[in-house]
Amino acid sequence: MKSFEIGIGGISLSLALFVDVTNSKELLELMQAGTLEPEVAFLNASLVPVVFPVLAAAYKTLVAKSRESLTTRTLHSELVYNYSGSKHISESLKRCGISDSTTYILAARFGASSDEMTAIKGHIKGTEIGLDELETRADRAQIHKHYKISVPELGISSVSDAIICRISARDAL
Amino acid sequence: MELEGKEGSLVLIKQGAEARVFESTFVGRRSVVKERFSKKYRHPLLDSKLTLKRLNTEARCLTKARKLGVSTPALYAVDPVLHALTFEYVEGPAVKDVLLDFGLHGIVEERLDDIATQIGNAIGKLHDGGLIHGDLTTSNMLVRIGTNKLMDRILAAYRKSSKQWCATLNKLAQVRQRGRKRTMIG
């Protein structure tokens, strides 16, 4: 687990990575019922090759929150939505978030205390691993498909930069 | 100068006719913020629409250029309220400075060739993709270690054209014939 300063209002983002998760269905149900405490974002970790794009999405989320212009219902669902390159809300939440069969999850929470992070870890039935494993476990094919990254683009850019460009430019397109 | 609510400080690097360029940090990484300012002489509604349109066009063209395989700084954030774009900070001298340096200390042939080739390739890709740079000067190109990055000034308008190269050649021949300026007739 690691915390990152996003740079707006002194709020940090805490991230924790899990493999072999067996209760995604349950987590999804709790989330949709709105009874999952504390509020947390579950990202499909296969789409995360490195932490930076998630931080960019977090930045975007905090800016929107500070302007009272969230597109989704909660701060954390907004984070998942902002990680997507698509403006389509439900599609983005489905693709970048978790499904019943997801076993590889990145949990994220804004301004989390260590108690809250412990509580979150308690909910997830899986094994926590270090964030440095993101790179090797990322699903490159899925990333290239979801973000529509072309071969010429990969010649001049890292996957991380390609994802960030889509995250930041999404609403300008 | 501090932007409200943001922790990162901004250090002005350059001011142009359209925008101010600052150096800042974005989630801990060195970044460049390009803030378009509003023109007071314009009608405020028109001004805000125009500036926003330019902002979005720049973001769109940058992503298009990347898809075409043209090296540009990565776009970290777009702020429609402040009309600001945050880019990755590219380390390296402007091509202009490299050439000036050649003037002072002598030309390094291979490096010159390398830069020229990369510029040509990049522009070729842009044009094939229907993008026009709009402000192609050596002060707008940065040489990053090992690569050449075309800086953010892609004001570009989209144009549909298939045989770009032929059109350009023909135009070039025309210009050669009559000289750069057109005649003042008509």
C-alpha cells in the first residue's frame, strides 16, 4: 500500500494492489448497494501498467470535486470513470472497474487513514502485493484495445503516456 | 503566481501572443503549464468560446499527432475553466539553440542530419494525417535525448486531402516560379 500526494487541497490517494481475489461479486454488490464502508474505488488492475495514469485520473477527479462538477455519483466512482478514455459513463465504469470475475484489483481511496485502509483490505478476499508488480501483471493487449493505442504511437510514447493523454484529453475530444 | 486550490507553484518561463507558459509540478512530476489568456478587447462571451475552442483543438490535434507517430510532449491535464494545458516537461534544448550552438562551435554533421531527418519525418506524418502545424519554427522544436519532440504549438486545423505530397510539390514549383510574394494584381 502506498499514498500519493495529488496536489489539490492537500488530499492524498492511497493505493493497494490485490491478486487472487475471490469475492469480486460480493464487493460489487456491496458497492452498488452503497453499503461498502469506507468508500473506495476498485480498478481493474490489468489496465494499470504503472501508477502515474491513476494519479492523473485522481487529479482530474479532485479538480471536478472542487468545482462541484462531478459527472458520477461519488468521488470514488468518478476516479474509475476518469481512468477511462471513453466519455460513456456506464461503459467506462464497467471496463475500468471490476466485474464478478475480476481477480486482480487495485483499490484506491482519497484521504484514507491507515485504519480505513486496513478496513478496506479486510473486505477484500485476496493477497496484497506491491505496486511494483503492476508493470509485469498488466494486460498489454487489453490496454491497447481499450485505449485504442496504435503501433506508430507506441513507437514514440510509453503506454503510460498514451493512457494519460487519453485521460486528460477525453473531455476535449 | 498560485492557482486557487492548487499546491504546485508556477514559474513563468515564457509569454507569447496567445498564452503564458509556466513550469510547475504535476503529481510530483516536472511539468509545463500553458495558460491561454483572455483578450480583453474581445466580447467576453465570444472570447471564452474562442479560447475554449482553441484549447480543445490543441488537445485533439496533439492526440491525433501522437496516433500518427509524431513525438509530442504528453498531455497531463486539460483545464477548461482556466484555459490551461499541463504537459510533461521535456528535457532538452530547442532545435534553434542547437543550431545556434553549431554556429558558435562548428557543425556536427551527423547530428544536423539526424535532426533534419526527424523534422522531415515528423512533418511528413503530420501532413499525411491531415494536420498542419501552423507555427513551424526551430524554436518550437525540442531535441530530447535520442529523439526529437515537436512542441505544443499545434494550432492546426484539420484538412482532408489524399495526395498531399503532390499538392505540396506543385505549390513549391509554383512558388519557385513566381517568387515568394504574390503579385499585387487583382
